[in-house]
Amino acid sequence: MINDFRIHSFSEYKKEYKKSVKDPEKFWDKIAENFVWQQKWEKPLEYDFEKADFKWFQGGKLNITENVLDRHLEKNGNKTALIWEPNNPLEETRIITYRQLHSKVCQFANVLKNNGIEKGDRVCIYMPMIPELAIALLACARIGAVHSIVFAGFSSSAIASRINDSQCKVLVTANEVYRGTKPINLKAICDEALKDCPSIQTCIVYRRAIEPTSMVGGRDKFWMDEMHKVDDNCPAEIMDAEDPLFILYTSGSTGKPKGMVHTCGGYMVETAYSFDNIFQMEHNDIYWCTADIGWITGHSYIIYGPLACGATSVMFEGIPSFPDFGRFWEIVEKLKVTHFYTAPTAIRSLARESLDYVEKYDLSSLKVLGSVGEPINEEAWHWFNDYIGKGNCPIVDTWWQTETGSILISPLAGITPLRPTFATLPLPGIQPVLMDEQGKEVEAVNEKAEGRLAIKFPWPSMARTIYGDHKRYIETYFSTFPGYYFTGDGAYRDVMENYRITGRVDDVVIVSGHNLGTAPIENAINEHEAVAESAVVGYPHDIKGNALYAFVILQDGVQGSPELEAEIKNGVSKLIGAIAKPDKIQFVSGLPKTRSGKIMRRILRKIASDETDFGDTSTLLDPDIVTVIQKGKV
Ligand code: PRX
């Protein structure tokens, strides 16, 4: 691999970790030297936890695309950068070398320039998992435009609110796309969104399907037509290490989604460093992360991290169940995938199906397996290990967040001793701690500890702010435990110092690996004219990890009905996206509230989870409501 920071043994890991805690600045300074910089930084780090002000590699000048593309051209220009596997297995696989990707990225960067995009401008990308998504993203980085990718499963109003929040000038999308057998007209969804987005001047449409596409004169342009107007010569814009690279929205426990801002230098250094050490790839290995680029996992571990290491990365357009439940394994066999990184929810849904789907394929190319996005349960871990890895492939359970930019806690494949369901140990440079309710670091009892997971020292790929709302950034992450970054997760630490993430401790629910705030879902439910009030909580679900349960109070005189339930669900789907639809809706006459009017969500969570020990309910205004709700549980 191109970088020289690979850890080869557990003792080396321990040595590196110690070094990184003793002098983090010196540690990261040395790692950062592996990259192409136009000008070296003056200072590795300057920070202030109180103001939530973090600057890494200040004064350094670079362009991340020179690191993920240009620097591979001389020796590895003909190496495959991306392998694209279409939704329909009858369509052809596309192989894109580093040289081809470089050329396309430069060309599309010129298209963006031609359409008035300059350094610092925001570009929204709403695309399916096709190579053009990667090209558009890297083209933004090439010219210093800030990409804001919106997952192509989100609704038109979710796109509009994200575009408006960061005032994007251009929207890049595709016309029609298939997910499994279901056609989705992305362009039509964009047209709906763009009714409310005055900042968008141009919409560039990639023709994924031959279907006729309605185009708005003066605003909409076809990708191909624009590409024909320009060449592929586009020098990289020189960026400051701390200039923004992208915005990615994530759910908050309250209010609108948070536009997490990631910057060029630190993000590049740490995504590459973590990728290289966690996955331990060799030159000819084939890496496949099944995430969508619309999420942080796709940003950091389909594109930036792997390409900065010169790896070959697979992009898959489809879904695990089409044409049948063997699709993942068919692709592994066909492409001889060596590194396979997926989510527990996918594992659980495939483990439910017949083993014939697995056994039909030759999975002997696999060397390393990975899991991300939510806690992996014991059964799923063992199924993954036994039937996919055949007991021979280490599983890296990688813990991190949109906000952290890169993986912070994870085994290094083949190096760190594994413990099922544990994300194990922090990467060098990362200092996790467990906090108690009083805001003190938890004292271990018999060398074991449990508490709220916080990080004690800055790391290079951390988000620097919430776009347009630094105050919210401070409040959300740095005010719970002053002097620490608070993750929102609970965790347990064993005697070997291995971490197991136990789940969110705030009002965020992870459903099928998707991070969903309950407040925005409640707001969407309350939009229905028949609804007076609602409360949404998560409850355990066999496949999705968690599912959503909505308690809904209707307006006076309105009766609950299956039709009304469907309308409410569709309303949520329309306002946020299908992923946020509640699984269950219970119409209730009241909610368990304290005298000050606060809903006691822990009680609702227990009801939804079929638990009966509600603890102390004496502070409730109407304690009887608990039994009433419990009796009507759906
Ligand atoms: O609760 C943790 C869970 O996912 C949250 C972050 O979600 P998001 O920002 O969407 O990023 C997902 C992909 C990095 C975390 O706060 N989570 C993520 N990875 C794990 C996890 N929980 C347990 N184990 C993991 N490996």
C-alpha cells in the first residue's frame, strides 16, 4: 500500500497507542507526512473544547483529490479504483481504473465550473449508487466546492430542507433508477423539492435509464451534454487544511437535521490511516463496503479512505434480496471480494433465509469481514463468522459516527484479539472514556466499567461544526461533559479494556443502521390534521435492531382507524422518507407526563418493548394512564 503507517502486530499496536496518547500532536504529525501537501502545516493541532474550536494541520495546503487520484497515476494508473455492480445482474459490471476516474472527475469538475461553481460553493448530490455519484463527489473536492450528499431514499421535502439549509447552488441527480424491481424516479422527486429551493440555479441530470425525462428549460441540463462541452484538464484547487470538504446531514434528538461539516486535511489523514490499519489490505485485494455513499460510511470507506490508500473499492447499486437473497454472495464470488464490510441489519435479514443462498457460492476469496452502524448481536456475529467467514476471517466491528468522520474504535484485522459483539479497542490517537451521570469519569469496578461514551482528546477527522449553527454544535457535543466530546452512546468496558457499544442514550433510534431522531418523526406525525400530539420511541426488533413505535393522541372527536394509521405513516414517509415510517401506531387518550409537562419516554419505551417494570411513576400527573396505554398495546 502507498502509505507507510501500517501496524503489523498487536505489540506494535500497543506501542503506537501509547505513543499517540503521550504526544498526540507528534503522532498525527508523523502520520500526516504520508500525504501529498502543497505546503506543509505550521502546527499539527490547536484546540479549545469550550468554544468547540478544533484546527488540525493549520497552514497546510492540499487537495484531497491529489491524494486519492493523482498520486496513484504514475505507478498505479491502470489499477482498478472502482468496480461497479449494477442492480440488475444482467447488466454489465463497470471497471474504472484510477486513470479513468481521474479523467472523469476532472471533466465533471469542469462541468461544475462551467455552471458557475466556485471554491466554497455548496453542491447537493442526490444520486443512486452509480460511478457518477463518486465522480460528482470527487469533482466537487477537485475545485473546492463543498458537497452535500443526500441519501437517494430521502423524500423531496428532506432534500429541500437540506438544500435550503446550506444554500446549494447546483443539484446533481439521475433520472430513473431501479432498486430491486422497484423503479424510483429521482428526477421527479427533485422537481418537487426544487419548487422550494430558490438557491438552486442548475440541476444536472445523469440519464441512468432511457425513459423520457421532463426537463425544466434554463435550469435542467443532461450530464452527457455538459460533459461534451469540456475537457478533462482541471488542476486541483489548493485548499487550506481547515477548509470545508463536505457537509453531511445527520439526525438530531431534537430539531432539524444537523449539517455536519468535515474539513479537508484531518479528514483525509484519518480516513486513510484508519482504513489502512483496520482492513489490512494487500495490493491485489478487492474491498466491498455495502453502504450507500449517501451515508458517512460510504463517504469515508467506499471513497475517500480506500482511494487514498490506492485500494480497489466495489460500489453496488442494488439490494441484498434481488434477484434473490444470494446476491451479496454471488457478487463476492464473481468479483473475488477479499474484504466485505456490511451492517448487522443486512446480516440479520440474510441469516433468516435459507443457507442454500450462501452455500451455492464460493466465498473462499474472503479474508476480512466488517460490521458497522449499530451494535451487532451475538447470533448475527456468529452467523457471519461461521457461514460467511467459515471461521477464517476476522470480523472488525467498527464503531464510529457521522460526526467522528472515521472509525474510532475497532479491531485491526488479524491483529487485535476479537471478542464477539465488542468493538474492542480504540485506534491509536483516540482516547475514549466512560462518564457517569454526574459528569465524572467512571471508576472501574473489578476492572470493568459502564457509562456514557465520551472522547477526551480531539482527533483529526472530527466534524468541526454544524453548518450555520456552531452554538448547536457546542450544545450537542461539548456541553454534557465539559472538556469532552459526548457521543450520545452508552458503552461497557471489560477487563481487557475492550469496548462494547450498548446503544444510544438519547432520543435517537438506530433503525436498520439508520440514525433517526424521534422529534422530527413526531413533528411529521403531528402535521396530520387529525393528530393532537404524539410520542415516538424505539423498541427491539429481530431484523432491524430497533423499530419505531408511535403513541398518538387524536383531536377531539376523531376515531382511530387503519386508514388513519396508513395516512399518518405515509405522511412521515413523504416528509422524511420511508425509513422513518413508524412500524406500529397506537392511538392513546393521553401520554405519561410529569407535572411540568415532560413526556416520560422511558415508560413508553418499556411499554413498546413489552416490559412491565416501570419503576417510580409517582411524579406523573396521571399515573393511571400507564396501565391504560399498556392495555391498548398493539
Ligand atoms: O449508536 C452508534 C451506532 O451508530 C451511531 C452513529 O450513526 P451514524 O452517524 O449514522 O453513523 C453510522 C455509521 C458510522 C453511533 O452513535 N453505531 C455505529 N457503529 C456502531 C454503532 N453501534 C454499535 N456498534 C457499532 N459498530
